[in-house]
Amino acid sequence: MNKYMDLIDQFKGKKILVLGDFILDEYIYGETERISREAPVLILKYNQSTYLAGGGANPILNIKDIGAEPIPVSLVGDDGFSDILLGIISRKKVETKYILRDEEYMLPVKTRIMAGSVHTAKQQVVRVDKYHVKQLSGTVEKQIIANIKKLASETDAILVSDYGGGVITDAMIEVINGFGKKGKQIVVDSRHNLFKFQHITTGTPNETEAGPLVNIEDYEEENVKKMGVELMKLLKSKGMIITRGSKGMLVFEKKSIEKINAFGSDEIVDVSGAGDTVSSIVAAGLACGASLYDSAYLANIGGGLVVMKRGVATVTPDELKEALANAKT
């Protein structure tokens, strides 16, 4: 375990460019009072609203909290929700000067209504998503690309967190692919467009995201192994990590396939953001020169820790070290 303890210490000071689709997660909490006379629905007495950095903004906080230095490149709007998200990032002492503001862009917001009685835990009863995917202006796209090119040479790794919000364009992907071809350490977490990336170090899809890309939708372990091999060919990537929830993950590197069992208990509280934690720790590990397997091993522990926390969450070096110390070897 010593090499993993040392790797956690090496995260400090590593610079990681994060190109992401930002989302603001809003939680509205209320107490259930009665059933409405207007319709068979609950009436909630409003208590409070809280906000978390979601989507491609969550890896920024994950990277910061494990001790590395994220450099975010993205886009927000010129509205109150964007102000809230920038405030969350700024309070972590993360540089925001490469996050552009565009009054024509609407920041995606996911609003979760959390209800319960005064003496019970609040539970989600409905989610409202506010999206307005619109093609970026040429000026904004060119500025983001210029920032990527400027920062790529100044950072130890690149993490792309693509949630399909419209910020990451084909032209940006082409630039990322060019850096991958030159040997830059690049981790891609993409919900819908992983197949567009080429020559990257690794992707981090879950099995249900990976399967359709290579026409395999049977998720037995042997089929997932075929999935990873085919996906590496499709992307011309150096490796691949396929996460499998409670079944752990498979790591594909060169000609080897390694299985890592899931970490943690079965008492899962919230799976939101676990993929962001995995991709963030993988990027940090690669930035330190670690192997894909060793980076994935730590990421698996981090993912196991955050699913036992509510909402999109992060882990700290101390939490990782404690989990390592208690892990069965």
C-alpha cells in the first residue's frame, strides 16, 4: 500500500486542465404539510435552497480536494445561477479566469425538490432540468480553443468532462485529439460523444455507456472485456477504464485486462458524481506518472467513498489514506 500512499502525496501541485460542461445542482428543501385540494399532490412548506457544483464543474472540486491544482476551461452565462456556480468554485481558491461568460448562454440547472416531515430525512420527489443547448458563437468557441492550446503545455494532464451541454464542440475535440497524438495524458469522461475522441490515454465510461459504442449490450464480464478491447481500437487509445457499479471496474492497458473489485459497503447513499471522482483521481494519478492501473485502483476507492455521501461529493487525501489503510489486500 505504500506506493499508493506516496502517490496521494504526489498529487499536490500537479496541474490539470479541466475542459467541462458546467451544471449547477440546486436542492430545494421543504416540509410536507398536507395534500393539495387542487390536485392529488403534496404541499411543501419551503425551508431552504442549497447549491452544488455539478456536471463538468464537479471534477474541479474533486481535483482541488485531493490536493492537485485544477485549471478550468469552460463557459457560463451572465445570470444569477452562473454567479452562484462561480462563487462555489472561487471559494475553493480555484482560478476562474479561463471560464468565459456569455449573456446568450444559459447555464444548465438541475433542481431537485427534497421533501419530508420535520422529523425525517428529506427525500427527492421530483427533478426539474433547465437546459437550453444552443450552438456556441464562433467568437466564444475560438477563445475556448485558444485557452486550451495555451494551457495544455502548462499542465500535467487534461481531463475532459463532457455532459452534452453544448460547450465542448467538435473543433475542441479535434484540438484535444491532437494533443493526445503528441502523447499528452488525457482522460475523457463523455456521456454521449466518447467515440469522437482519438489517441487519448483513457476514457472512463460505465458499461452501459461503452457497450452501444461497439454494438455490445450484454454486460456479462467476458462481454465487457470484449467491449473494452473494441473501444480501445475505435478510439486508438492507450488504455480504457470501464466502471461496473457494484461489480467494480475493468482496466485495459496495452494488452492486459485487470479487474478491480468495488470498494466500500453496500450501503450506497447517492451515486451522483461518482464518475467525476473516478475520472478526477485517474487524471491526477496519470499527471504524477503512475500507471493506468494504479491510478484506477485509487480512483476505485475514491468512487466507493463518495457514493456513501449525499449529493455530488468529493474525497480528501486523508480519507483516501484511511480507506487504503483499512482495505483488504
